[in-house]
Amino acid sequence: MSDAGIANLARSAGLEIEWTDAGGKSRHVPPEVLRAVLEGLTLPAGNASTIRDSLGRLKEERAKPAPLEIVRPGAKIRTAARHLCLSDEAGGRIILEGSDGIVVAPRRPGYYAITDSDRRMAVVPARAFCPHIEKTWGIGVQLYALPGGTTKGFGDFAALAGFAEKSAALGADAVAISPVHALFAARPVHISPYAPSTRLFLNPLYAPLDHPAVPDRGRSVDWRRAAGEKWRALRMAFAEFADQKNKSAFEAFVRQGGPRLLNHARFEVLDARFRAGGLADWREWPKEYRDHQSGAVREMGPDDPEMAFQLFLQWVAERGLEAAQARAKRAGMRIGLITDMAVGMDPGGSHAWSAPEEIL
């Protein structure tokens, strides 16, 4: 077995086998290290025969269709089938009819599951959003540090709306805020917005209240106490909501959210239930609840009071953020709010539980 054979397999597997260090000196990864890494990638490199087998397996895998196909809206896609059946993120069914082995991708950007396969399609916009503004300026803030609003102990979307209006009056066209992703309602000590449960939904603690609390700002946020008070206030708001007449808007929101929203609500309900019993991660839950597609999980619907509460939380949070953006634009901002996005997410969270096929 030659070092050249191991190096060739390593390169084929996508490994970098040499680099230049901080002193400008050329460095090479030793063969024994490459062999250990390749073994970890299930590519044996113990001798010339196993290296040949590993190279052959790499070639076979690369000949297979990609598990995620990335295309532009309306792009032509080659397929062996006469048509392609897709499911969009809301659970809708789309059939792409084709001819001569070609179908046209959906015009709407988003993720699509390809029916009867484990493959997915990502339809990406042709370009990123650009406001076409020659000169502008904005200001960045930590949302929870803002004064005012309707929440005792930290800033919320109502405080953000007021801040945006004041910034617009000074000529700002944008306000950039810290991430507002959903964290873990049952784990108040988990406060980092950069390790969220999911990036698809919002942190309900920032939702504005109809009955404002007296602002109380110290030099730092006592999250355990402040969050506890906010959850009690949100429970009261939910109880009052049962008698309101705008339920049709809420029900439309739930329908539009589709399976993703329902699964996030299910996760929050189950996380609170099992965490109270000492199970701090969904991978420790009873087996029938680890799978979001199990019968026990799917029985949890919007009619369940705790499910309804979690869905309500996302509704009021989204309405609050939309209202803050609307007030920023009405005040004269040409861009308005710019929200930060966490690079990753907590593997013990809602997204990993409800869509494990999307997680490495």
C-alpha cells in the first residue's frame, strides 16, 4: 500500500491533505491520519485492495442523483419519468408534466419533497433581495435591551416598533435586530438566540401584550423571573382570546403554517411534558414520541388546549413583528427591519425533531 494511494482516495473523498501554516511553511497530513479519517468516513484504506473498493464506492455514489437538487425558478429539469410529483412546505401537491424527459421547476422558491423518493428540490430565487437605494443608513440593536414596549423586564416587538419610529424620525432607513428565533419555552435558562430550537418560528416572549406591564429595566435581564411573568401574561391573553371574534384570522394562520407549524407546536407541548419528568432531550423521550410521524404524535391537533396555546403564541408573535415592520415603513423607513439569523440550531430542538432528514 502506497502513501500515494491513500492521498488519492483522500482527495477523491474531498479531504484537504496539505496546507500552509501561519509561518508560511507547507504542511502535509500524515498517511496514518488520512487513513483514520477515511475509516471514519466508512472508506477503508488499509491496503491497495480496500482503497480500490473505496474509490469504486465513491464513484457509484457520485453517479446517483443528488439528494438535494438546487434549481432556479422555472428551470428545465431532466427526468426519466413522464412527470414529477412534488410536495411543497405546506403539504400541497404539485405535478410537473413534461415531455422528452424534461419538466419545468416550480416558479415559487422554496423546498419541495420529490414523491416516492428520499430526494428533495430547492428552488432558489435568481437574486437576493435588493432595495435599490443609493444612500441609506441604519442602526443595530439588541431587541431585549430596548426600553418601552409592553413587557416587564425586557424589550419586545412593541418596543421595537417605537424604536423604529424614533429612528425613522432621525433619518434611518433600517433597524437591524438580534435573532428572534424560537427557543425552548420549557427551558427558560436557554437564552442564546444563536442556538435556537428552530429558525422557522418566533420567540413568543417578544410578542406584544394588549395589557402592557409596567416597564422595569435593570442593567441586565433576569430571564428566569421576567420570562415567567411573560408566560403568565400570555396565558391570560390566550384565555381572553377565546371570546374574541378574530378567530378566523388565527385559523387561517394555522392552515397556512401547515405541518411545519403543527409540528413545532407539538414539540413545545411534548418538551414541556417530558422535561417536567426529567427528560431534557427529545432523543430521550418514549420511543413513540421520538418520531414526529407516529400515531401518538399525529393525534395532537389544534383542538388540544395546549396545542392551541402554542399555535396562538406563534400567531401573536408574527402579528407583533409584522406590526413593527408596518410602523417602521409608515414612519418613512425605506427598508425597515432587518432580522439576524443564527448560523445553526440546537440538535435537541424542534427542527431536528420534526425534520431529521434535513439535519447532518
